[in-house]
Amino acid sequence: MTHTVVDSPVGPLTLVAHRDALSGVYMTDQRHRPAQETFGPEDPAPFGRAIGQLAEYFAGERTVFDLELDLIGTPFQRTVWQALCGIPYGETVSYGELAALLGRPSAARAVGLANGKNPVGIVVPCHRVVGSTGGLTGYGGGLARKRQLLDFERGAEEDRLPL
């Protein structure tokens, strides 16, 4: 495991790599953030592509990430995280809709729990999942960041994220 910290419009992001694949993107004060000492030594070498793609995303030039990921979680969590990648940029789905897409329509709560433990926020866009009425509900990085990311993706000029 190695890590590096990069600045972003939503605050510092700690990027973590396992076997040279991205395994974590953590915000400051993020819920379910592992202890810093588990991230290994600081080494920016494995993160060139991730840093470049995050910069493109925040510049409004990238809508889908193309990075090798090494996500550690249960089979159900990994299934949910994979499904999150299918939510189009600038759009949202509810937890219930995501559960239905997975063929588990009664598993909205379990989908929400898996969503909350997503270790690579932004790259795997868990911020695109909202409550059944379309309202913002929990986000590991905080609701203000969730709103900022959603507004940014929806193209609100006043909410552009300066680098």
C-alpha cells in the first residue's frame, strides 16, 4: 500500500494504491475512512493517471474514469460499486432504483450501506445516489460536498469547481 495527497476543489484527497491499482480516494473527515497508518508510505509514483483523470474531471473535461481499481469489499459491495459506475454523469438514481437494477428490489437499505462504504468516491460515483424523493441523503464526504459534486456535474456555471 502507498498513498499520496492531492488538492481538489472539494478539499484534499488521499489516494491509496494497492499493487499499483487505485484502492482508495478519501476526503478529509470522511465517514468510513480507514486509519491513516493503513495507507502505507507516501509515494506519488503510482498515481499519475489517477491525478490526471481527477484534474480532467474537475476541469469538466472527463465524465467517466478509466483507472485500474483494486477494491476490497464483500461480493455484494463490489456489485453495488460496479453498478454505481453505470450511473451517467450529471444524473442520479435512488437507492431503491439501484437495488432494482441489481435485481434486488427489496435491498435498498443494503445498497445504501454498501454505497456508504465505497472506498473510491468520485471515481466510483456514489454521490449520484439520492433518496427516494430525490433529496440528498447520507454521503461519506458530507452532504455539502455531495451537493457541490452534483451541481457541478449538472453544469451549474456558478458551481464550477476551480482548480
